[in-house]
Amino acid sequence: MLSRRYFLRTIISLCFAVTTLFFAPPSFAIGGKLPALDQLAPEFTLPTNTGNGEIALTDLRGKWVVLYFYPKDFTAGCTLEARRFQQDLPKYIAQNAQIIGVSADSVDSHAEFCNSEGLKFPLLADTTGEVSKAYGSWLGNLSVRHSFIIDPKGILRATFVKVNPVIHSTEVLTRLTELQGNVS
């Protein structure tokens, strides 16, 4: 049985998302401009739920990075997407890849979400939306469900904008494998 808190968060998030999508002014762009492929990915440093303070993209040089943006902790689609990434985490680790989730939720919310779902990868708190904006993944006051693969040198190699949480981790793994096969 779903907890009342989870249910209320989900209802509020869905109401906000529907309102934002259908009643936004015409000049309101969904997501914004995506960063260019085969260029350095936008740098960032954000606080994390892991107790390590902050994580910077430069800290992850030497690893592949799967950077995924999602709207809200504890919502149905975001929970499913996170569970799929967690399920596939050993495959990512075997491919020298670090999964990083980003949303506008607080560090405390991320910690609670990771604890409730058993997530073993960091979630970053982009409470101002600055990093989400730099990646073209911001809508009003929520991150848009976009994902990016960044190579060990910090170069953006793949972008995913039409994300289905059910199959997304599998899609990312497939593309990561393809990219690693093309790197000399």
C-alpha cells in the first residue's frame, strides 16, 4: 500500500506538471537549448545526498558519466526510472560508468528517496535549476527528463530527450556500449 505522503507528493507533482505544460505562455520553451554533441559538457558542481558534500563533473574525469535529469523524487515515473538504473548499476560499473541523477529536489529529499528505493548512486540537488538550464533540461521549476552520456575526457557523446522510464536504462546501456566500441 502506498504511503499517504508518497501519494500526496505524486498528486501534487502531477497537477503541477499538467498545469505547467498546458497553461504555460507561448514563449515558454520546454527544456531549452541542449548542449552540443562532441563538445565539452557543461561543467557543474552540485551538493549530493551521499554525504560527500558536492560532486563536480571534473571529479569524474576518467569515467563515463550517465547524467540523467528527472522532475521529482517519489513520483511514479521518476521512481521507476531510478529503480531501472539501480537494477542495471553493476552493468554500468563494469563499463567504467558513473550514474548521476539530478533534480531540483533538496539534498534531504534525495537522501530520503535513495534510502526508500535502495539507490546506490548519487543524486544531485540543483535547487536553483542552473545546471538543468545549462543542459537544456529545465521547465518552470522542475528538471525535464533528459539524459546525457559524457565520455572520460568530459566530452558530451549522447543525448536522450524522449525518455521512457520503463526502458531508458536499457537504451542508455546500449548506446554506452556502442560509444565505447567507437572510442580508440
